Amino acid sequence: MKHIRPIAYRTRDERHQIYFLNTLEPKNEQLYTAEFKSGILLLLCAYEHRYDRFSDVTSLFTEDYLFELSHFLTNFFPSRMARRSG
């Protein structure tokens, strides 16, 4: 996951959002957000600069890739997610 660069973290209620760059994508398509609840990936979204919004892209990836990505991202901010989950 060398191409994934987490840049921000946010918690709302019991949900955690991690914003990251996917450096394999063109510059204007690199921003993504992953939303978690209790350590489970609920939603993966890519930023659409033309429409100024995030769109769900979860179904475009394999379960194996989503599992790897989830594991990588949740380990990047483990203390914050654990502290907020309980």
C-alpha cells in the first residue's frame, strides 16, 4: 500500500472517516475517503472535482483489495479509532 497516503482523520458519532491520496491515480483524482464503523469499512468514496463531491466507488474494488485497504488505514490511526469506538 505504498500508493496510499492518509492525510486527515475525522470522527462523527460512531463513524470514522479517513481521507487519503491514492498516488496511482492522476493528480486531480487522487483524493478518497473511507468511512468506518467499529473497524468495518462501510463506504469508499472518490472525490469528483468536476462536481465538487465524493461519490461511492466501493463496488469498483475487489473484496481482497478493500480488506487490505481497511487493514492499512485502520492501523494508520489505531489509537484514535479505538479510543472513539468504546
